Amino acid sequence: MKKFETLNKIHKNYLVAVVRGKNFDDTVKMIDAIIKGGIRNIEITYTTPKASELIEHFADTPNICVGAGTVMSRETADAAIRSGAKYVVSPHFDPDISALCNLNQIPYLPGCTTATEITQALKSGVDVIKIFPGGLLGASYMKDIKGPIPHVNLMPSGGVNKENMGDWINNGAFAVGIGSALVKGYDGSNPEVISENAKAFSTRYKELTGGE
């Protein structure tokens, strides 16, 4: 049940912070600020230096679900899982990564754009598809895909903001990935800005869903 417990956490927490840092210490500062702002799903991308070490650093943080992002190969996925990543995210679909994640009961969220890619991912055992690039495709794309494939779980990543988050929710998003909007105004010396941005997203989500 490990895989499904993680999926339930992602869905319950709903907001996924996609973190791209410049170095280890600055990324720790960013993630601490995001957590302080109320976001519990943390996706540490492998474009960040020392990503595996960062995953290991946060893996056992209480009430936080840490995953690996921008995973481009099976080898990187293996390193992430060994470091404690609870889920793996890619900008593309890779059957080798999918097989490894399924073997380890780790959710794999590949980036897909077409119905063909989505179907191939589902056949491999994927439970949640990342809609990427979300900003380009738009929330209406999700509604279009769920017409012929109503059972698919979709998570937009890229282009999600406080203004359009309601559209994604109303069209049935499983969760939403938030990236650059969380670090807007951050210059490396003011992590409180990140906390404020994260809190604004958390507050908006509660307003839209009536959550606590």
C-alpha cells in the first residue's frame, strides 16, 4: 500500500511546490520557507545541485511528502528513490523509469501532452499524469482529455497561478504543481517572500475548496 499512501498524501495536500535552487544551502532555505507557508508536497528537481542530498535531507521531515522532479533517466530515478524520494516526476514519459518506480512502489508522474502518450503511460502502471506544459495547454485541455479518458488522474505543472487554480480544480485536477510563482520577488536574502507566496496559494486553495 506504500504507493497508494503516497498518492493519497499528494492528493490531500494538493499543492506541489516545484523547487529549482542554485545551491544546497539556498535550496534548503527556500524549502523551509515553502513549508512555513503551508505547502506540504515538495518536488526537488534534478536541475538543482546536490538534488539527491537535498531529498535525503528532507525525506523524513514530519508531514511533508518529498519527491524528485526533472528525472530524465532510470539511473537518476534510482538515485532519487535511494535518497528517500516518495514520488518521481519527469517532463516526459519513460517506460524504464515507470518499471523501476512500480517495482519499488513509488508513484511515477510523467509529463504527457497527447492522448497517445497518456494511454501509453497508463498501460505501464502510471496512476497520475503530469500535464506539461500546463500553461500552454490550459485548464480546458484537462476537460477535453477526460472526455475520452474519464478515469485518468491529471496534475498540471507550469503556468498554475492563484487566478487560474480554480479552473484546474473545477476540471478535476488530482493536484497542481506550482513553480516560479512561489519564488516571485525572492532575491536570495528574503525567504519570507517565499513563505508569503506559499501561504497565499494555500489560502486561495482553501477558499476555492472550503477546506480547513
